[in-house]
Amino acid sequence: MNLTPSIPRLGRRRGEEAAVDERLPMVNRTPVKSRAGAVRRERHQADYVILVVVVALTALGILMVYSSSALRGYLSQDADTFATVGPQIQWAILGFVAMAVMMRVDYRWLRLASLPFYVVAIGLLVLVFVPQFNIVVGGSARWLKLGELPAIHPAEIAKLAMVIYLAHWFARRGHRIRGFWAGTVPFLIIVAPIIALVFKEPDLGTTGVLTLTALTMFFVAGANLFHLATMVTGALMVMIVVGLRGYQLDRIRTWQNPWLDPLGEGFHTVQGLLALGVGGLFGTGLGASKVFVPNAFNDFIFAEVGQEFGLLGSVVVIGLFLILAYSGVRVALAAPDTFGALLAAGITAWLCLQAFLNIGVVVALLPITGITLPFISAGGSSLIISFAAVGILLSISRETVEKGTWNDDATADRGRRDGRTHLPGARRRTVASRPS
């Protein structure tokens, strides 16, 4: 006797509604396909842990920018205590809008714009070297001024452009990424122009972030470890032998012992360490700084956090970035396709690596590189681009799938025979049933 329960045939007659026997166990199902073959994606709520972390970091950043710049603005000619924090609030609002828009857009559309966006980013980096358009600050031409538009930092745009294009390219290459001629050489050709142009500005901090982010994505995509180790060694040798300028070498020597010149080359490092020491466990209080910190609302804002909120406030900031890293990795592992997985991994690596490089500079673990703390330091370009990147991450999180789910949409990554993703947890597996 056949004891197998009958399952209604789905979608055989026009207008007939699909029905599932309630007695059957519930299983994870792939998104339903229409007659045209398009996938009707099963979206859910975004990862609100990431949203809460970003909002908390931004709120803290606005507070610290005001605390560290109000007195300076009051003593200026205009006596405007909101001279620095006012624009920061406006940039934050625009950033929230950018994040909301990108969160609602299907991230797969970025694959179509990945190459044009990459080309535009390189074009903007080239314009930085044109005297009519650039703004030189501290001997470095990092800012671009085009007509009546606000000054922008093209390197921030280049970060997002590089991450998107690498995710698209890695997804298309698939397992061939392990090859030397099919993977390593084209990878170097893609990342070399952006990294070289930023290094030439010169901007050593952003160069480090771009390099580490690209190498992280290459590793996650399945790079040959020997090729990867050789690239890292070669890049370090090239930077040391032919790349570093005189003042950059002075920063490295000062980093080894900043107290040799506490009023000169070591001034920033010494003042940052003193501010952290004065803060103690609970800090001196908001707006009650006792130690002057140069660039307190920008590169050294973490020292100001440690001074006014103490060790407790510093640990909270570090903890928020660790939560962001953990949540970003979870999104990458559960992404519905290879492109989404690599894109989430790249965005997470970029934001968190930049944060820990900035903190490492303030606590004298790294030489001074002049890099901002994401969402906290003052700066419009960095804030808006970072918000847009988080919006993409949230868009991916809206379509994450549980481990064990069969995902036909992964086959849209192409360039491989099985259509599987590289990241564990996002691979196609046999459907596992579960009790209703």
C-alpha cells in the first residue's frame, strides 16, 4: 500500500492558487519563479543590529565633534560654536538618506554600475593632481574642488568603487581566482591604479585601508595563499624602498619614540597619549578636557573620547566596531549569492580595518597616517560614503538565508560550473526538513 501523502500540483491551471497540505512538514523553499523566469525574492527585515550600531557611533561622533570644536569656534573671528559640528549634522542627515535609499535598492543592480563607478573613481583620483582642481592640505593633495560643489575626498569614493567592482569580478571568476594568470595577475591590474594614485597624493593611511581591504576580499574569494603572501611581501618592499617620502620616514622614526621630540614630530602622539591617561577610568566629563589634543575632531577624536569618557567610553567605541564586524561577517556568511557575500565582506573589512587603524595610531601602536574614525570623525565625504556602504550591507541583510537553504539565485553569479558561493554558509545545500 502506498502511504506517501499526495502533494497538490502547483500552478498547472491558469488562475489556480497553489496550496500546500498542512499535514506536511515545513521546509525552507527557494524563491518562487514567475513564467518569465525572474525570481520573486523573499525579503525580510534588515539587520537592525547594524543600524543601531551605526546610529550610536554617529550620535557619539556628533557629540564629540561639538565638544572638541565648540571652544575653537567661539574664539574664532565669527565666534560660531557650531562652525564645525553644524556641517557635520548636515552630512549626517544626507548620509542617513543615502543609507535609506541604498537599503531599499536591490544590491544586485550594483553589478551593472560596478565598472562605470570604478572608472569614475579613477578619473576623480587623477583630477586630484591637476592644480586647478585640487586642494593641498599639509603637503598632500587629497581634496578635489569642482566648481561650486563642496570639496570632496576622491579616495573615499574609490574605497566603495573598488569594493563593489572586486566583488563583481571575484563572483564572475569563481574558482579560477586561484590561478596565477587567471586570478592573481588580473587582481593586481584592477587594484594597482587606485592604490598607486592614492599613495602618490600622498595618503599613506588610506593606501593602507585600500590595500588591506583588497587583500581581505582576495583571501575570502579563495586566493592562492602563496600568491597572497608573495604580494604582501612585495608591496611592503616596494613601499619601503621607493615609496616613502622624507616626512613619512620621520613619522616612523618618531613613532618608535615620540618623547624624543615631544614638541615637534612627536607632538600629536604625545598629546594623544596624555589625553588618554588623564581620562582615567570614567573620564573628565563632556566638554571638560584638560589636555589639548591636535586634530581633536578629526584624526585624533578617539583620544578626545578617552579623555572625556575615560576607559569606559573607549571600550564602548571599540565594542561597537566589534559588533559591527561580527554582524557584517554574519551577513556575508548568510548572503544569498557570491556577489552579496563578497560585497558584505568587503564593506565590513573596509569600515572595521579603518577604525582599528585609526585607534592604533592614537594609542601609538602604528605611525601617524592621517586617517579618520568612521562615523565619528568630522568629514562629509567619509560620512556619506560610509553610510551608503552600510545601506548596501543592510540591503544584503534583507535577503540573507538560513544555513541549509537551497538557493537557486546563487546560479546568477556565473563564471563557474556549479554556481556555488565561496563563503561557508551561503553555499547551496540539500534542503533539510524541520517540524512545523
